[in-house]
Amino acid sequence: MVELLKLSSKGQVVIPKAIRNKLNLREGDRLIIFSRGNLLILRRVEGEESVLSILTQPVREKILKLGIKREDVQEAVSWTRKNR
């Protein structure tokens, strides 16, 4: 679904009703906005989910894929501190 929005003088946009209904967005829902180049992405923050957990998700996925363990990170930090 694609909609054209207009930025208000206060920097606000209105999410069109059709999109709000489709995504079940309600007044008071928390959203996070990402920007990449000239692209803006809005995402709902679910329940007690934190903004930090959303932002670090790609890093956690990469760490899991690489098989890096907590002990590996602790060793790397210790080594770095020792060899500064």
C-alpha cells in the first residue's frame, strides 16, 4: 500500500486511515522511525519492547549466525584492555 503524505508546518504527518486500520494502529501506540538516506521507516514498538532491543536486533542476529558466545566477547574485552 502506498500513500502520499504531506508534512505540516510543525513537522507532523498523518498516517492514512486505511494504513492505520490495516496495521491496527491505535491512539497512544508507540512508533519508532528509522532513516536511511532519503528513506523513512516507521515501526510499532510492541508492548514492553525497548527501542534499544529493536536497534540491536540485527547485531544480535549476526552474532548468533557467527556463533559468537558471551565468553568470546569477554575474552576480547579483556585482551583489548590488557593490550591498549
